[in-house]
Amino acid sequence: MLVVFRGMEDYPKTLMELERRFSDEDSCRDYLIALRWPDGPACPRCGQGKGVAIRRSLWRCNACRHETSIMAGTVCPVLARGRAVVGIDIGKRKHSAFAVGPQGQKMASLASFDNDRTGVDRLEAVVLRVAGPPTEILFAMEATGHYWMPLYHELVRRGYEGVALNPIQTHGEARTRIRKTKTDHKDAEGIARFILTGKAHATRIPDEETEELRIMTRRLHQLTRMKGDIERAAHSLIDRAFPEYSGCFSKPFLPSARKLILEVGLTPDRIAREPDGVRDLLRRAGRGRLSDTTINDLIMRAQTSIGIGRAGMVINEELSTTVEIIEELEMQIVLLDARLTSIMEERESPLMSLGIGPAMAATIHAESDPASDFPSARQYAAYAGLEPDTFQSGAMKGTRTRISKRGSPHLRNALYQTAFVTYRRHDCFHRMYKRFRKEGHKHKSALVIVARHVAMVIWRMLVDNRPFSKRPPKRTK
């Protein structure tokens, strides 16, 4: 939700009064706190708990443990505000730092330091202490993968204030330079000077609860993709050794087929050699669901197979190993899914009212909480990369409109999967889907448009903490 500061009208009326009342950062912060929270810091998530200060600009709710700041939910660029800026270029094992003063003058630099405690101590001794005390320094770094996280949190623990920037911003700024020299040291300097321009916007850093949920949901999707990749690789082995197998079993890793792979093997010579044993095994494993006709058809196909007829022992060993790996992955997926289900039930997530599963709802929460950070539904959809990417110049206008895909791919995929469920389940989204299909959009294109509208509905649900209803949310700018 967009934050509007209200509560008093005691504004400075002259330039002298402005300079006198806001002579330092603390007085500015105290004034904003009084404007936003006249009755003291309050939690924007639950609306019940009171904020307890844990750092200079950070409060934690004593009811739901959510962390917030005076600027949360506002749209403001990162400003140095008279402080020295330390730009840090992030690498996997080594980083580079460059410090500039409020007027852009070079103060200190460190071409390379290790990503460990010794390296951070060296950064503090060579650059940070030279630039000034922690209250007079702002450090900035690119949010490159996950490599920035340890250094960022270590510097915060040491009392420094910092921001992480989306690499898209810094890369765009770098392209405006006349000289094209690129080194880690130059990149660190570029980050520091970019902050001084006042054009940079900090990326969102989740609180601990959201970070835990994000790790679990991304791990769940990783395991699911891994299971699919392993199954597809096994399909290629089966198609070589026993191409007729798919005519009997469309899915080669059903419970009965797994028993066959583990105890007999899936190469035609093994099946044709022990027809009676195969029949007994499949009857037991199929629990009466496999007919004798299907079993006899499998044996007949094995006896007349045109498979490659070589490397049978290795193929059977590989398929047996694949079954064991798949069963282990499935067990991990079930455990993670059960844990996410418990978390969503405890939270009483409003997203469940859309008809999606707990894992999908948990993914949306993990990638977008707190939704109140986004001033409008359109900005939330843009954060997921679902806003249209148009191209127009003079009288020419692009005929094909694509989505920007600039944003969280995990959130974008979750919203697309949610749209796939909601357009079938809810009439309002189904009518929207059919309207765009009639306008000539293909199935996937129409579904992406629905996903953008679903994103805006989800934003309203999360901000208001209310379940889905057919009444559309209030239109926002």
C-alpha cells in the first residue's frame, strides 16, 4: 500500500526554519516517525503489534515479528544525504571496494579482498574507517546472485547502513559512460558514484521469516525440476533398449513398473526370459489394477522387440539407480510440501481462496512479502515482469507486444501457474481469457494477460489480507 504521511501539519514555513529543524539525519527521522506513526511505530502487516527498535531505522513487531522501517512502502531513491559512499563490486570469492566523499572525491579504495572474515576486517581497516564512522557511511553493492548476502549482513551486524542494487540499474548506468574500460575496481567506483546521482533504487531485502520461506519454496521447485530431468534422461535409455514399452505403459515409473525395473530389469531379453516371474511380479505390484491382457501384451512385445540389444546390463543398472533417486526425491518433495502446507494453514493465507495449492501460495508469499512495499498493483505486476514491453517511435508502433520479463522469474512463474488454475475455476477470469482469445491472442498469450490481472488481484488480497471475491479490487493508478 502507498504510504501517505499524515498526523500533523507542523511543517517548516521558511528556509531558515527548515535548516534549523532538520540540521541532521536524526531530526529528520524523528519528524517522519511523528508524521507516519503519531501513536508510535505500528506494524503494517498485522496492524496490532507495536514496533520495538532493533536498529537506527528498523523496528520489529512484538506480535508477528515482522520488521519494518520508516521508509517501507514509500517510493524514494537511495540518497547519500551528506555521507561518504562505499561501492562494492561483488564476486564469488573476492570483492572490490571504492569510497567517495559527498562531493565525489576519492577517499579510499581496495582492489581486492577475500570473501571471509579476514577480508571484511581488511575492508573495514583500509576503506571503511578511512571514509568515516559507521553513522557517516553508506555502503552499496550489486545484488549479484547470492554472493552479496554474507558480506551485506556482516557489515550490517557491524553497524553500517547499506543497500543492494539490482544489477540492471548499474549495468544501465555503466552503458552511459564514454570510456568502456571495465574492471572490478571501476565497477565498484561506478556503484559509489551512481548512488551520489540520487537515481539508484534499493532492491528489496526480505526479513528472516520470508527468507526461510523463499529457501524452502525454491528448494521444492528445484527438486521437482530435478526429478523431471532424471525421468526424461531415463526415457531415452528405455526408448533405446525397449521402444515398444510405451505402448503398454505410458509412464515408465509407475509403482508396478518400478518393481519390474528393480527386481527383473526392463530390457526385452530379461522380460522374455522370465515370463512367469514377470506375470507374478506385476500382478502383486499392480494390486489387481493391471489386467492379464496388459501383462501378456508386455511380454509379447519384449519377445518381438527391435531394441538395440546391447549394453543391457548397464541400462538395467542405470534404470535401477534412477528409480532409487526418484523415490528419494519424492520423499523430500512430500516432506517439504507438508511443511509448507502447515505454514500456510498457520498463516491463514488469503491466497488459498483462489483455489491454488499451499506450495504455490507459499511461493507467492516468499517472492513478494510484504506486498505493501509496492505502492500499486501495477508496480507489483511490473516487479514480476508481467507489464507489456511496447516499442514506438514517431509514426511507427510495434505490432507485437511482449512482457518485459524484468523481475523475479520465480514470482512470474508462480503467477502464470496461478492464472492457469484461476481461469478454469473462476468465471471472471474465464471470461477475460475467452475475450482475449476472440481478439486473436493465442492460448499462452491470453494466459499471460490473465496472469497480469491475477497479479493485481493478489496484490490487493495481500495488502488488505482478505480472501478472493468476485468483486474486483478498487482500481489503482
